[in-house]
Amino acid sequence: MTALSPITTLFLDIGGVLLTNGWDRDARVRAADKFHLDYAEMDERHHLTFDTYEEGKLSLDDYLNRVVFYEKHSFSREEFKSFMYAQSQPFPDMIELMKGLKEQYRLRVAVVSNEGRELNAYRVQEFQLSAFIDFFVSSSYVHLRKPDADIYRMALDIAQASPQQVMYVDDRPLFVEVAQGLGIRGIVHKDYKTTRKTLEAFGLSLPY
């Protein structure tokens, strides 16, 4: 039996792993309630255009023009954006775990995520993600979205790592499955405790 290669690199999702999702269904429901919007209409428009925003082919203003500000409202664009940004909250235990593993094992840490440019920039800055993440392969930067396998190939090229050297943590099973098809080891993140234990099984452990 061939021994597994040591892990040198972590690929991480942001939403659902390090932070809450940036603009998911629950956030949109809250927005519709707060700003008295027709949720069904807003949600339909969102689904027709959000992928294009995440691929970096629309600005946040363009997205909002299509989804919210195609008609006049009593609230401002800036009020709505501030609400969007405020939906992002950290998972401090996961952030500290990844920081600790990076330092302990001298790992390279990369984000592979589907995020629009403005939301991504806010989240990276607000939660100081660049303090421990070496590079970001975000859909809006590279014009590829998970589960397109090419986004993982690009991340491997940038990291200069073989698939067998990478551990990928994402809360979406399909995305992990696609990465595993390239030879990348993966964890479907459910919560801090189970992900930490799974990482330990792969030799990445920290003192309790």
C-alpha cells in the first residue's frame, strides 16, 4: 500500500466554513422583511443573475439594479449594501483552528470560493482573513465558479502543489466530490468538532 503524501496545503471555503454565508436565502428573507420587498420576486431575480455576479461579470451595483433597484424605494442603495455586509459573521473557532494549523505545520492556506467581488473584499478585510490566508481563488477574480473543476486546477497551479498534498474543507458535498475527483483529499464541513477530529485523523492536530 502506498503511503499518503503529507499535507502541505489547505484549500478552504469561506461561507459556511470560516464565516457565515455572505448572501444566502436566510439573509435575503431578512432583507425582504426589513425593506418590505416582495421576496418571491426578489428571489427569482436573484437566481437569474447571482451566478453572473459571482463570476465577476457584474458589479454589486449592477446586481442590485437587477434585483432590488429596478424600481424606486424609500431606502438608499447604501442602506441596502450596509445590510448585506452586516449579514457576514465569523466562526472564530474555525478561524483559530486554521491559523493554528498553518503555524504548527507551516502550511500554505488558500481560499477557493464562490463570492462576488465587493462582498469578498469586505469579508476579507473585515475579518482579517489575509492575515493567515496566502492567496484567494475567488470566482469573481478568476471567472470560474465551483463546481467547475478548473477552479481547483487553477488553485493547484498557483499553490504549486500536487492534489495529494492538499486538504480541502467545504460545507458543500458536491464541491468536495469534484475536488476529490482530481485527487484532492476533502472534508465536508459540518461543525468545528467533527472537522477538527477529521483533520487529526489526517495528521493535522493541535493541543487542546
